[in-house]
Amino acid sequence: MLTTGPRGTNDILPQEVGKWQILEEKIRSWCERYHFGEIRTPIFEHTELFLRGVGETTDIVEKEMYTFTDRGDRSITLRPEGTASTVRAFLQHKLAGQAPLQKLYYMGPMFRYDRPQAGRYRQFHQFGVEMLGSAEAVADAEVIVIALDILKELGLNDLEVHINSIGCPQCRQVHREKLVEFLGDRLSELCPDCASRFERNPLRILDCKNKKCQAIVSDAPAVMTCLCDDCRAHFEKLQSYLQKLNIKYEVDTNLVRGLDYYTKTVFEIMYSGLGAQSTVCGGGRYDGLVEECGGPSTPAVGFAMGLERVLLTLEKMGIQLAVPQGIDIFIASMGDEAQKEAFLLLHECRAHGLKGEMDYRKRSLKAQMKQANKLGAEKVVILGEEELNKGQAVVRMMETGEQLEVELSQLIETLEK
Ligand code: HAM
């Protein structure tokens, strides 16, 4: 127990963290270009927010939340996703008063008590964007396009984009009636969860992971067949924006997504090579959520991307991110005086922006040179008593093996070259 982390959690070790940092940098750079501002919300919230926001009949709320009572007897939940928290912060800080259109993004850990498998963890990381204040289809297109731009820059060009419309509450009411009629005769064949969803939220049955339920609903009426004129026009407009940018997509009328807040557009970006957990990015419009959380009616659209899944996709496709390796300087020294000088010199090197390392264990010169080589040092400074007495050091270029004697006063200048 003491030496093993909880199931479904991962340590990101120094040798792996480089690709995370590159991914995060690229995401931030694209968010800047699209003028999305970063928001950092707490990792825990009042449980009520997710019950209301995500929806009481969703798998997340029914089975997957890390909920506990704190010492003040409040029910607290580790955030399972970022949209509800963003909406809460948007309302709490009256962001709409600062600018009626808010373009926000976040990155960080999320928590879901799900059965861990490849691409599914109990602590995982999402990058998400939320655009609050526009009801226009161009906003839906904008969030899909930023996701694709980021994935493309990473080399992930050929992911599948699935889009669908699940309509507004009016279309959904029409659909609900059709669905209830369709499922009515098959009620006894549904899994116990779906049997209870039938009364409370039959749309969720379309999203059930149970194979038998999936087979039953494969012929169920699609929401697409029940769209009102406004929702249909919105969906067509979104497609015209995607076409304008030559984006390949597929209309997938079975796509409903697993959270309750969606209205109109839903979409997923997938890579089938990931197997069961093939969705790299999922999102959609949620025009009713701000109101549901106690605010004024505010249209909104966004998505979240699973960062572990992005990295897994890169791995499966054999794409390596260019993680910088090696160090600029290694300072090898022999003897107490020389080590003190090395310590001072290294301090100066770092102040000049050089990446440097030295020996901290009083090892032999041979062992230090071996370590410098292993660390990929570009130059090694050798400081021995004899060199020090002459006010000099030896600088070795590791690639060519060339060595020069340099005056200590000239050393930083030489190393910076
Ligand atoms: P979601 O589909 O629940 O949507 O999650 C979005 C993405 O997070 C998934 O497509 C997947 O890549 C990743 N993900 C989810 N669960 C796990 C897990 N257990 N392990 C690893 N990765 C996971 C949302 O969370 C919505 N808040 C998205 C959104 C934002 N919609 C509108 N705005």
C-alpha cells in the first residue's frame, strides 16, 4: 500500500513529463491565438453543482463521483469535469458583466471512479474550452476547429470528427415520446440501470455501455428525426462553417454524449486505434446550463480533451514529440577547493541561462566524465588543483573531443558560445 499509488492514478516521472510540457505549451499557444483566457477553478466543489450541472441520471453522478463530507459537514466532490465549475465561476464573478462573450480554457486533473483500463483512469487530465454568450453556430465551429488545430500541430491529422444535434428541450420532448414508445415493449430486456433511466431520462439509455442495451437501441428513433426548424438550421449552419474550412466530419446520429447539459450540437473526435476508449475529445453546446445553475439564460458551447488519450494516440501512431534532451555544461572537479570553485562557477552559468550539473558525491574524474556523457552534456569543464593554481580550467567539447585551456575570467563567455 505504502509503495503503490491508488488504482487508476498515474505518476508522471521526469522522463515522461517532457511530452506533457510540450503538449501543454502547444495548447496554451493555440488558446492565445484563438483568444481564449485561462481559468483555474478549485479541484473540489459543492456536490450540488455536479448533481445539477452534469445531471443526476448520468453515469458520472450515479457511479463515478469522489464525494465526501468535509469536517464542516458539507458534501464535497472532486471535480469529474470542468464545465460545471467554469459555469459556477462565470456566475460567481459575474464575468458576463465584464464582457458578454467569454472564451475560457482550463487544464488540469479530473476525478472519476470508473473501472480503470487503457485510456481510462480515476485521476486523468483534461484540457477544455468553454465559450459562453454566443448562440451562433460559428461558436460551435470555432471550438471544433481549435481542437483540430491543436491535434493537427501534434501530427494527429486523421482523427475522425463525429457531429450530431440532439436538439433543444422542445425537440427532445418529441423524441422522448417516440423513444418511450419504442422502448416500452422492451423494458424487461434492458439492464437495471436503464430500466430506472426509462422513467427519469430515457435519452441516457442511448448512451448505455451494456452490449444488450446497445443492441436494443440500435434501431431506436434518432433525435435528428425530431429536430425543430431552428435546431435543424443551426446544425446546417455549423456544417457550412466546417465545410468552409474543408474539415472532414461525419454526421453520427447515434452520438448523444454522457452528460445531461447538452443541447443542439454534440461532437466527438476519435481515434479508433485506442480501442474501447477511442474518444480523444468530446463536447457540444449547453444552452441551458447557466440557467440551471441559477444564472440568466446564456448560450454556451465547449469541449474537453483527455490529455492521456492524446499522448496514447501519439504513441499508437508512432509520433514522438521533440522533447529537449541533455544539458549545456557539466563541471567536473577534483579536490575540495576545486569543488567549491565548481559550485560557484555552476551558479554563474545558471545565472547566464545555461543548463548545468556537477558532481555531488566526490566521485573520480572518470566517473564524473561518464556521468557528463550520460547526461548529454555539450561541454565539460574540468577543474583540477593544477588548473586552478594557474587560474585556468579545461573545457572539453563532448561531441568532437576537442579540449581547450581557458582563463577562469573568460570561462562563462566561452561556455556561452
Ligand atoms: P467527457 O466526454 O466526459 O466530457 O470527457 C471529455 C474527454 O475527457 C473524453 O473524451 C476523454 O478523452 C477524457 N476522459 C473522460 N473520462 C476519462 C477517464 N476516466 N480517463 C481518461 N480520460 C477521460 C466532459 O467532460 C465535458 N465537460 C466536455 C465539455 C466541455 N462539454 C462542453 N464543454
